[in-house]
Amino acid sequence: GAGVSQTPSNKVTEKGKYVELRCDPISGHTALYWYRQSLGQGPEFLIYFQGTGAADDSGLPNDRFFAVRPEGSVSTLKIQRTERGDSAVYLCASSFNSMGNEQFFGPGTRLTVL
Amino acid sequence: GQNIDQPTEMTATEGAIVQINCTYQTSGFNGLFWYQQHAGEAPTFLSYNVLDGLEEKGRFSSFLSRSKGYSYLLLKELQMKDSASYLCAVRAPSGGYNKLIFGAGTRLAVHP
């Protein structure tokens, strides 16, 4: 596709459940980033992939959060035992490489934990 | 630590000019970005400054002073569609790559 896509656009789940959020970056972009954005705040960095490897996962809040990018393209953010505080918009962005000027953002997945 | 400050909200009149300020304190600096984000949508790139001075792009201009840790976004001839959040983000080196650190955003309301 022409831009970064994310699925689902909305996800409602119950506390304690497991969720997976998917990101399809722009074709050819080697760098992929996950962010979390709460209402009225800027995006907060979670994890960065260069190719298949997680080069920086220092933003993941705890070990309930995990992300993979097995083939260096699509990435999945996985959240175990969801909590109400996990409710936010999860944004994915990609850039041509890690030194590239511009990150292109997807539309986000709005996660609501009841 | 990393700190980026920008006003929470601003209002302006259609056709007018508005300046949104951003101050930053980060460990390292490799450029500053401004993004526009309409409610419920993804941030979209507006401008990038890495050297001191003014970058102009149509109705939007962005200024940077690295010595002062200061940037502003200038929007001219405001239109109703400019009502959005404006995010200031600093690109800082982090372990061999560049990390984007965002401010909380400035919500701009343009009224007739």
C-alpha cells in the first residue's frame, strides 16, 4: 500500500485478556516504531525495529508488552493480561532507515480495556 | 532527562497568523520536527529543522535556535482546517539510531 496501515482500527477487550495489534509499514522501509498515545498527550516511544531485530525496546512499560517483526516487514505488538491503564491509541510509524528524516505514521489502533 | 514543552492550547482567528512555541532539553540533538495531528488521525509531517534559522514552506514556517533550545511553528493565513494539534518532536541519538521524543502537543482552535 501507499502508506502505513494498522489493524484493527479499534479494539475493545476485557481486563486480563490478550490482544495483538498489527502494523504494515511502507514497502522498503527498514525502520519501524511503535508508540502509545494517551488523550491529550504526544506519542510515547515503545519500541524500535531495524529489520527483524528490536534495536531498542526501552519504552515498553513492562513485560506484558512484546513486539515482533519476524520477516522485517509486518510487525505485531502483543499485550498480555491487559489492564485498564493500557487503554490508548497505539501508533506505528516507519522510515526508510534509522537515520531517515521523516517517520510516516499509520492511523493507529484505539485500544479500550474494560 | 528529556523535556519538551509547548503550550497546551491556543486559539486564533481565521485569516490571522499564529506562532506555536516549543522549548526542549534533550541529551543530544539531531533535528526538530513539527507534526500536525487532526483528532482521531495519524500525525502528519509538517517541517524539519536541523540548522538554526527559518524554514518556509507555503503558509507554514518553522524556526530553530539550537543554542536556546527553542523552536516555533508559524502558521499564516489561518484556515478552519488548521484546527488540529501540533506536535513538536526532537530527534535525539540513542544507541546508534535516532529516537523521536514528542512534546504533549498544542491544540489549536481556529474560529471564524
